[in-house]
Amino acid sequence: MIRLGVTGPSRAGKTVFITSLVANLIDLARMPQLGAVRQGRLLQAYLQPHPDTTVPRFDFEGHLAALTGDPPRWPESTRAISQLRLSLRLRPESRLRRLAGLRTVHLDIVDYPGEWLLDLPLMSLSFASWSAEALAAAREPARAPLAAAWLSQLAATDPAAPLDEPAAQRLADAFRDYLRAANRAGLSHLAPGRYLMPGDHEGSPMLTFCPLPRTEGARRGSLWRAFERRYDAYRRNLVEPFFRNHFARLHRQVVLIDVLDALARGPRAVADLRRAMTAILACFRAGQNGLFAFLTGARIERLLFCATKADHLHHSQHDRLAAIARALVAEAEQGARFRGAETAAMAVASLRATVEQELPHGGARIGMVRGRLPDGREVALHPGDLPEDPAAVLGASRAGLAQWPEGDYHSVEFAPPMLAVRHGRGLPHIRLDRALEFLIGDRL
């Protein structure tokens, strides 16, 4: 059995990735780069009854219906943890093993909101440490206008004063409004994540706190002590069980990153995404699983970074897109490789929403992509060229520039393609088969 985690910041495309992955494993025609398919050894893939009665089932059928409807639409984003089991029937590779007959490999795919992923770094931070980091971030140029109302309330608050519950609620609400505004602005380093996606805990005291300035000698019953207790309860009751029951049981992990959206929002959004991914990936249990993994807990043996929406660019730009994604997570990737995990990066499109064409321009031919906009209009455009060296992107983001020196990048929202799903055809994609070959090919 293989447990595959699918994660990434919000809007990175996790739901579409899983839906297309499952659809294309059930109908194998579009998966030639998966070795077991190419060799004719993967005979069948089929959905099993849901294996865990405590975890919601991933709504594969509903999401597939949305993507293939008339008109098609993008499915709703992930709002809670869910899981799906796919069983793969295989013919063994060696002649000796064929004597034992066909074998079955179970693939459990685990999906969870990207917002919840943001909480993992909190496990190693005290309330005081987290408060200091969050306050420093809120005063950065990209965030200060969004945090102004909350920071104004905070400036008028004495953390050492006795707890006033209505005032504490107003302060927490202002902090939540700031996080939601930052999320709408495309920023990524946002915690606590359940302030954005509270689930069943809406209104709970565990979600009624915010960072406070460092306060020495705060007494029992003060605002500081109350928020500190709620922060610790949040970690103990929400973050740690999520890590222990789900995250720490994964064998393989794919991290989806919407690089194009971050580029379109500017260097500060890229810097924020890089910081968030570095903090999150440091929490991964990377390494090889030994004989006693059942005692010590599973480790992530293979870690794949996918720059999504590759269909928004001409294929000549895909290597550059993957290189930028890899540069964004370079620090965490080096740590994972040092601990023994295999890593890779590639540009993918879970559902291809465009087609490519080349048009003459100024005596040369320019690579274009053509697709349907959400309002139904069809457009063909040249989205521009990404830099050959990802250091140009990282340099501008680290410098805190408000705009790209060489001109802005643009991101276009395409509607799902109009397609008729026929048995044996699956969904059109870019490199989904290569991604799966890296992730689980060795186990097939």
C-alpha cells in the first residue's frame, strides 16, 4: 500500500490534480510515460470502497462531473481532509514472480486544504515566537495596508490587562479579516490556516486569538495568558493530530505550486510564497522507510514539486517554469535529499485547458496558447517569456521590489475545455503520467 499526499497552497489545483490522476488511471490511454502502462503490465485500476470510516471520501465522481459537464466548470476547492483508495492490478515484471499470478497495489490518495498546511510550522513555535514573526510580517510593505485596521486595534490594547472577552473577540476578528484579505491578494505565508478554513471549529475559543507584542510578567487572567492558552490549545487539538494522523503517515508527496499566479502578483508575492513553502516543507518527514517504519512512523521517500497550469504557456517555456518552482523550494529540497529522499520538479497541467499554435510575427514564428475564457470567448495569446535563469526572479523577490524590473508577468484564467469523456480516453493533461512515474513507478 502506498499513501500519496497531494498538497500545496490554496488555488494550486489539488482537486483537479487528484480528479485527473484517478480518471487517467482508470482509462489508461493518456498515460504512456507511466512505465507499467508502457510495458503493458498495468492491467486495471479501480476504485475501492472507502478504507477509513473516520475520514470523508474524496468526491471523485462529483468533481469529474463538474469538469466534463455542459458547460464544464472547475470544481470547488478543498475544504476538509479527504481520501480515496485506488487499486492497481499488475502483471509482475519478472518471470519468476509471474508464477505467483497477478498482484494488486493499493494507492491511498490523501487531500487536505492548503490552508491547513500553513499550520505545520506552528508545532515548533511558542506563542511568543509566533507572535514576533507574525507581527514582523504584518508590517512588511506588501501586508501593512491589509493589516492596518488590526494593527491599529492592537496598538490600543494592553496585553497585560485583564481579559475582556468582547474586546478579545473584536481583536481576533480584525486579525482574521487581515489574513483573509492577504489570502485574496495572493499572499501565501498565512497562519493559523483554520482562520481561513475553520471547518467545524468556527467560533471556537481555539480560533479566538491573535499575535500580541512581547509582554514580560503578564499575570494569570491577562489577555496575553488567555491568548497563549488558546494558541497552545490550537496546536494541541488541531495541528498536532492532523500531523500525527495524516501527514506523518505519507510515503510519497506531491507539492503543487501556482508559480504563474505568484509571478503575476509581483516580486513580493513570490517572496511570500517562497517563505511559506520553506517553512512548510521543513516539517516534512523526508527519508527512506526502513524495516521498523511501522514503529518509527512513515517517511516521505519521494517528493515531487509541480508547477501547475503549464498549459498556460507554450511548451518551450515549461523547463523555465519548472526551474523557477525548484528555485523557490531549493532550501527545503536540499534538506530532503540530505535525509535520503528522492526529489524532482516539473511543469504539469492536470487538465489541459488550451492548445498550442504558432503564428508569424516580425519574420519569426511565436508560440501561442489558445483557450476559452470564463465568459465563453476564445482567445489566442502569447503569454510572454519566463527568464532563463530563475535567479532573476529570486533576486527581485529577495530585494523586496514592488514590480519586476523587466516588466510584469500576466496570468490568464482559462475555463475548462469543452470535451466529451469517452471510455478509454481519460482527461487531457501535460506530464501527469511522468509525475506519477516518479512518485510510484518503483512500486509498480
